[in-house]
Amino acid sequence: MSIDPPNQCMTVESAQTLMNQGVSCQVEIDLSAPFQVGDRVKAKVMHPETYTRLPRYVRGKVGEVVKDHGVYVFPDTMGQRLSTKPQHVYSVRFSAQSLWGMDVSPNDALYIDLFDDHLEAV
């Protein structure tokens, strides 16, 4: 099932196809990655009036890129039917202490998938 154009209305038939077959939001384009495995990154502090996949509890926190999953459509813009805005998705490791304080185990961490637009270099 095609995910372009984003302003196309969903029909009953397309919804049934989506439910039965699913859809891959991965995009096969050659797009250079602004971040590499091992890079320290900070989740942007942002407060959009619309949808975002960037959870508030990681905003402003520093983590480490542990994997580049490839290029995918950006759900923050797709959810608004604006554009696919393809970009890299990374698994970013945040220590539990950096998120929830020193009372939690220093051995615990959260791995969360974030897009280029959610991150900035440290």
C-alpha cells in the first residue's frame, strides 16, 4: 500500500488493506545520516502544538546513538498530512538516572527510537 500522497483520504478498502497487509514506512533512498553509532545526542526541547513522537521525559536529556535503523517517513509530519519528510531513525540509549534521578539503578537504561528532527549534537 502506498503512503503517498499524505493528503489522500483513507477509504474502507485502503483501511482493510492496511489492516491485512500492513505498511512499511521505510524509505529506500540514499540520505546521509547526521548522527553515527557512538555519537552523544540530546533530545530537543520542543513543545509543538501538533503531534510528535518525541516523549516529554527525554526532552533535553543526553543519550548515545546505539543503532541506525535506516530511513523512514517522519510521523510528526505524516500525522498532519503534510509530507513524508524521510529521515534516519536511531535507537538512542538514555541512562535511567539521567531520566529519573539518582535513586534508580545505575545499571538501567531506556532505549528509544528517535528521528533526526528530534535530536541535536552534543
